[in-house]
Amino acid sequence: MTAVELTVSERPGPEQAGPEQAGPAGAGPAGAGRPAAPRTSAEATTTESTLVEPAPATAPVPPAGPAAVPAPTAPGADDAPTLAEPGVDDDTVPAAVAPRRPGVLERVRRFVAAVPRRITDAAVLAFALYTVLYHLAFPFGWAPSLTFRIWLTGCALLALLRLVVAGLRERTARRPAATVPQDGTTVELTPPARRGPRWWWVLPAFGVGVAAAVTAGIGGTMPWWWPASLGLVASVAVALLARRSWLVAGPDGEPAPTVWQTGYVLLVSAGVAVSSLYMARNTPDDVFYLGKSVWVAERDSVPVRDFLFTEEVLPGLSTQPPISSIEVFAGALGRFLGLHAADATWFVLLPVLAVLAVLALWRLVHRWAPRRPMLAFTVAVGYLYLVAGSDAALGTFHLPRLYEGKGMFVSAAVPLMWVYLTDWLESRSRWKLFLIFALGVASAGLTSTAAIILPILVGAAAFAMLLVGRWLPAVLAFAAAVAYPLGSVVVSRLALGPVTEVGGETQFFDAEGTYRRTLLVGSLGVIGGLALWVAPLLMRHRTPRLLAAGAAVTMSVLFVPGVLEFLADLTGIAAVLWRVPWILALPGLIGILCTVRLPWPARLPLLGPLPWTGRTLKALTSALVAAVLLATFSLYGTPMWHRDSFVETHPHPVWKVPQDRLGRVEWIQSLTPARPPGLLLAPSTLMRLAPILSSELRVVLPRDGYLIEYDWNSEFAQDRLRLAAFADGEGVPPDDELAATLDRLDVTTVCLYFGNRAARRALERLDFEVFGEREDPAGSVRCLRKLDAGAPPPTD
């Protein structure tokens, strides 16, 4: 029986293939009229699907038997698989053949190559499980230590289940499989030529994208309408080109990493993890995130109400509902290991998070880059390390702030979400859909910002799916990703009340300000614009290009003047809308810029053939682009380890706080046996460290920025601001006013720098006495206590 073979595999056609892929002019598809070239590792991963149709009844059928001659094959198709061999009778029952088991070395190679995928997927599932258990602990009243032990048990059971399932699958794969009945017909596998977007369509989109990037990056020289309009036009053009590429091309299988690639990535991730121990960034938000972990570790309870200014007397910060679980996880980890919560966070958890963030970035780059993923990955990591400085730069949210949750979300959860969405659209596997759901749960456990960013991110992906008519995968992906984050926010708001109006509108950045804040300005801003509007043209064909185009269109719409203002008025979350560019996975897109492929000719007019092959010239082009990108980062960016990035480097692992201030606060804590009960007043920089050191060291003002949620003009807030200024040496109020303020807040201990003599004299007039002094060339501290507060006598 003859057969007509239809393939849906994606192979570059003559108009898109390079010199090493395209055949001679007039020779048809690549490979026609010449021996088939050996396939590269990237080509070997292409999935091929064959549909066989019966030929018409009038078609001649070759006779079976020894004299049967195979049907003629096209030139260059000598390697095509056949469905028959001469001499096999139609009535012969084929013998069952067991698949050949891979050798030990091959199995080791496969295991090593899959390490990044296995680690990141396991981390997503494990943290999603912990987040669900953390939320269940509220109605059931579980202590964090109990929740942590239940989680460990659950992880062990899941790991055991995974081993059992893997064993069953291996047994099933080794069962003998019946061969296909053969009728003596040889099937010709001729890949159809794919007609993707022509260069005269791609070139205008590329030019408009470059113009948008340049006008947005230089900034200030023209109205924002210019880059916004150019960016919108460029993104729409890219989306239309991506749609055509998706419709005319076959499915592109997931590329398989090599052992060398995996080894390089693991080496880089290990280096990043080690460097996390030696760099310290003083982040004001640590007083909340680390303070919460310290509370959990010391008291084995989750503070639902305010734990900074009071001991769960006031309502908690409305902008920080108890949804995220990572701070509680860090505290429970410290309690389980017998470590201080800061030690568990900075010396145990942070290196692990650094490895996961690097592996997540690698998975995105490897999944989306059309070629040279290791080079693109190197550029992406270089961008994170060399472009920090600004408090909103993605490099700042990477290594120095991964433990805060929102840093891990933008550095790891966002790239992984794009990887899972790509796999889901291509395979529509229920397992991939479940991973999307699990990552949504894990994202909610990292930060409440996930409830804002994930709907935009997955909405962009759903829009891309709708462009090619995949409405059901779009709906399922959106529901799976955002159901848990949005549901957790709704439940918390019903239980604790809405976000206060002033808390949700503490700051706002318009479209131009948001671009400058996240994608930066100048040469770095131009590179960020190229990643947004040009990089989608460089992606792998089909799904990666389609999803990147969807993200570009979504972000371009948000950059239109007035859109962010409308969202701020609609949602009341103006304070965090500057984070919407987080949907882009910008470092990965910047890395993919170096995979640009220029059509080098085989010979030049008047000069003859080039001394290098086209493949060599293309590799040199990518290396040159990568070098230019890294040089630009070095010249115009602020490195992560620079003091302008608010980062200090140390010769040994340290807490991520100024060490001189930490020493003073530790000394103040050592005075606790001689200190009367009540609040501690100290310079603002020292009070900010107190909740990180101990939940028992209660201070007047942990951080002034949080007072805005408790009415900035109230007596509660003004008393604290007045006393903090007094301790900082910024003025001494009248004695009666100072005494009344100290009494209202129950301040019984005041620590001052030696230079603040006016404050010391004022306190001595109010019956405070000195009970401790610490001389230090960097800043000597003197502590006073209230005489009638019932303190024990000082001890030697």
C-alpha cells in the first residue's frame, strides 16, 4: 500500500535558512539533490508528527514477496525511515521487540542534563505545598513549627511517590512492543518548505522597534507619545509576524540541554550562591520581612496584626496582608535548625534561592533562544550583576533581595511562568497545566504583588494564544495561574478589611517614569527597549516568539500615556504599578539579543569567497554583540557590589546590615537585664535594626514609612516622629512636652550618641540616669534609664 506522508514539524524554509541549511537555487527544500547533512543537537530535538493517508484505490500496489522493489525515494532521502522491507509476507505476525535500555553513561548524561528542570520543578511544588499548608494553619490553629514538620513529611511522601511513578514508567517503557505490520512500501519523508514572514515584512518591524527603543531610552528630548506610539506599532507588527510564523510552522519540540551546558549553568549558579554570602545590602524593608521571621522563630506564632509598633494590638499593615509565606518559612526553618532567623535567612535560605533564580533564568533562555543559549545566558547574568544601583533595577531585586519574596518572584517565578506557558501551549499536557497552577500558588507565597503581576503576565500569554485561535488553552492557563493568588487576596481582604486609601497611593509613576525606573535610561534604556520591541523577532519560531510578542503588545499598551493612571484609579494600587514591567523577564530578553543572525554572503563582489564559513561569521557576530552588551553594562551600569548600589562586600559571610550599627544594637540588647520594661528610644538607624535582632527589643520607631497607614498626623505617629528626631539630635522639645510624650509611649530607656549632649541633659532633668556606656571611635553610645521605672540595680 502506498502512502502520502504529511509532516507538521517546523523546519526552516529556504527563505529563512542560513547558508548551511538552504539548498542550491532551484533545488527545492534543503537537502534535495545532495546528501543530507548531519543534524545538529538543536535540530535533533525537533518533534516530527506523521499522518499517513491511504492512497486512492486506483494507485498501483507493489507486489509483496522477495521480488518486491521498494518505491523510489527522492534524492537525498536515503536516511528516511521505511515502513516495509522486501520479502515480508502480509500475514506474518510481527514479533514483539523490547525497547533497548540506554547504557549507564547515556542514563547519567540524561540525568545530569535534566538537573535544572528537576530542581526548579521540585522547588515550585515544594514551596506551593508549604504555602497551602501555611494558609490552612490559620483556620486549624497550627503553630509554624508544626506546619513546617507537616511540610517536611509531605515533601518526603511526594518524593517517594515520584520514585514509585518513575519506576512504573520505566517498567512500562521496557515492555515488548509489537512492530508495525509491513507491506513492502517505502515511505518518503519530505519536509515541506515553511513559508515564514518575508524579510521585507520583518525589516520594517525591526526598524520601528529600534526607533522606539532609541526614543524611549534617550528620554527627555521629545514627548513620551513618540516612543509609546512607535513601541505600540512595533509590538503589533511583531505580534502579526509571530502569528503567521505560528500558523504556518509545525510544533517545535522542547530543546534538550547538553551535559556541558548543564555543567556550565550549575557552575555559574554555585558561584552566584557563594557570592550571596559576601555581599550585604542595607534594605529598609528588612525591618518588616526579617522582623516577621524573627518573631516566628522566637515565638512560634504568625503575627496577623501589627508586630512592629505594638505587640499585635493595632491592625497590621493593610499593604502587607499575611498572604506571603516565605517570611514564616524562614522563621520556621531557623527554629527547626536551632538558628537565629537572620542566620537561617542569609546563610541557608539565600544561597538556595540564588541557585534557583539562576536555574530559572537558564530554563527561560534555553527554551526561547534560537541558538547559542549559553552565550545568551552569560549576557543575562552579566546584566543582573553589572546593572544595579537604582532601587528599582532588576539587578537590585536579584541577589541582594531574593529573600524578600518579591525579589524571588521577579527573578525566578516570572521566568518559570513563561517556560511553563510555552510548554503548555505546545504540549497541552495536564502536568504542564498543573505546574502553572503550582507556580501560581508559590508566587502567592512569595509576595502579594503576584496578584497584580500574574494576571497581566498570563493575560499577555492568553492574548497571544487567542491570536492563533487557542481559546481553551488560554482560558485554562489564565484560570490555573491566577486562581490561587487572586483568591488569597480576596479572602484576606474579606477577613482583614480593604487596603487603606493612603497606603495604596503612597507613590505613583506614570508611563515614562515607570520605563525610566525599571528599564532605565541612556544606553541601558535603549538596550531595555530593544529587549522589549526587537528581541521577540529573534526568538525560536512559533510559541516562544508568539508569547514574547504578546508580552510586548501588553507592555506597549501599558506604556501608552493615561493607561497606568486609569488602572491606578480603577484598582487603588497606584503604589506598585511601577512593577508592571516585571512581566517581561527582561534579563533573559536582553541575553537573547546576542543571538541575532545576519545573512552573511558566501562571497563578496570583487573580493571572491570569504575566508571563513557562514557558520563561523554568524558565531563571531553573536560574540561581538555579546561583547558590546557586556561592555555597555560595565561602562554605564552600576555593579551590584558597588557602594552606589547600597551594597557592601565583606571578606567573610555577614548579616546584610551595617556591621558597626549591628554591634551597637547587640550591645544595647546586652543591657536588657538592667533595663526597665518599656520601649527603647535610640537613633533611627539603630531602632531599624532592633526587630531584626530580637522581637523582645521593642523600640519607638522601627521605620517611619509605615506610619502612613496609621494616620501620619495622628498623635500616635507624631509622638514617634518627635522622639526619633530628638534621639537623632535634630532638636530638643520643651521639658514638659518631652516628658508627656515619653509617658504616652512608655519609653523607659533612651540610648544616645555621645555627641548628643543636649538630649542627655534634657533627660537628666526628667530623672533619667546613665547606666551604660560603650566607647567606639565610629560612634560611642550612652544609655539612660528612667529612675522610677522599677529597674533592677546595675550589675558589674
